[in-house]
Amino acid sequence: MPASALTERRPFGDRLFQILALAAGLLVLAILILIAITTSQQSASWFSSQGLSGIFSATWNPSANKFGPMGFVYGTAISSLIAIIIAVPLSLGIALLLTEVVPRRWSRPIVYLVDLLAVVPSVVWGLWGILVLAPWLQKIYTSIGSGVKGVPVIGSLFGPPVSGASFFTAGLILAFMITPIITSLSREVIATVPAIDREGAYALGATRWEMIRGAVWPHSQSGIVGSILLGLGRAMGETIAAALVIGSSVQVTSHLFAPGDSMPAVIANEFGEASGTFRAGLIGLGVLLFLLTIIINVVARGVVARSTRRSRGA
């Protein structure tokens, strides 16, 4: 039977659903394109006035008409990296604990608690960070800094001088914020692993860790990476919490206990009083953040696809 005849006989509900799903996908794509076009247009004067060398500069001085974004790019990258390093092992550990170790009657309260943490407003995290966590951490930073002072490499990362509002504090707060997201999504993905795969691994004499590595991880890898990317996007785009605890000091330094700044934080702090090229520069920071997020997602998806092809080939 011709394909056209099969298409004509499809129920109206199926055709309507296909059209709606296609329209929804195209709408999302159109919104992303419009965001990219409009923000690029409004930041064009910043790109043209700074030139290529200015775009790669770390000097941000509005009074001197210098708007180098690299200090903010660095702060965003460092704080997000710290958040991911802390949150990913913790999130995957909790997700595996809830799905593979803890009995269901005990896992439910933990699931409710994790889901509750995910809905805490970012401003609450930021206020708690700057009022409670930062003063407490500064004492710890001081002890660590005095202990590693003069030690090669480690001293440059954690030595004095220290500040409670710093790259590391911002990364820690962001880790608290994205851990519930990564945990919830990873738990849902791991729960979709067929029970027969687990039972087959145990039947072959695998330990629990070997079962997780050989049966759960290959099935869940792409979904877990997607949850990590979602958490990374949340960390990179977080505004209020980062603005309160990162220190609002533009600098590129290896010292993690030093104050810094990030792209979303400086946009939130300075956009209301900006005009002209200054305003265009802040919008340009948003464009750079948008591009950086897309690049990270594309690279991560490529890595996952390559890993999946290798595992199937093996």
C-alpha cells in the first residue's frame, strides 16, 4: 500500500498531535533565534567600540569607556566549575543511594526533602550565604590560608588573603542549588533501567558496584549527562545568589578564596544605571553567556554520543 494512503488513514488525533508537537519544537527554536538576534543587535555598539582586543580584555572600567568581559567570564567559569565538582559526585551518590541501596519506604522522605530543596528561591540561598555561611567560611578560609601559606601551587589557590565572599563561596552556594536538580533528574533516569538488566548482572556474579557500572551506567549515561548540563546551565545563569556571595570584584586570579564577579551578577548589579555603550556591554555579556552555554552543551553532547558509539561497538 502506498505511503500516502497510510498517511491519509491515520487518525485525526495523531495528525493533530504531530502538528502541535512540531509547532512547539519550532516555537522554541524561533524564540532562541529571536533572543540571539535582538541581544546581538542591542550589543553591536559594544562589539564595534571595543574591537577584538577589547573583547578579550579583562579591564572593566566604565568611567574610562573600557568594557573587557574576560574577568566576568572567568568568574562565571570558576564558580560554575567549583559547583559542578562539588555537586555531581554528591548528586549521583544520593541518586544511586535512593534507587539502588535504600528501601523504598526509607527513600521517600529523602526524595521529598531533595525536591523541597529544589524549590528554595535563589534569593534565600544568597541571603543565607552572605549572612550565615560567608562569615563562618571566612574563619575556615583563614585557617586554611595560614596553613598552606608559601606552599607551591596550593598556596596560590588557597593562601591568604581570604574573603568570605569569594569564588569558592559562590561555587559552594551554587552547588547547594543545583544538587537537588541533578539528583532528581538522575534518580528518574536511573529508575528507568530495566530490572532484567540488574538481575542479569547479579546472576552473572556481579557485585552491586559492578552491576551499577555495567548495567545502570551505560543505560543512564546520556540522561545523567543531560541532568548535569541542566545543573551547569543553572549555575552559570544564576544571578541573585551569585551576586550576593561572590564579592563583586573584577579580577582574574587563581586564588579561590578571593572575591570576584560573574556575568549574571554584574548585569543584575549595574544594568539599572547603565546607558549607551555601558548598557550595550552588559547586554553583550548576556550574549557571551548564551554562546558559552550553547558551546558547552554541544561539546558535552558530542562526548556522550561518541562514548555511546564506542560502548555499542564494544
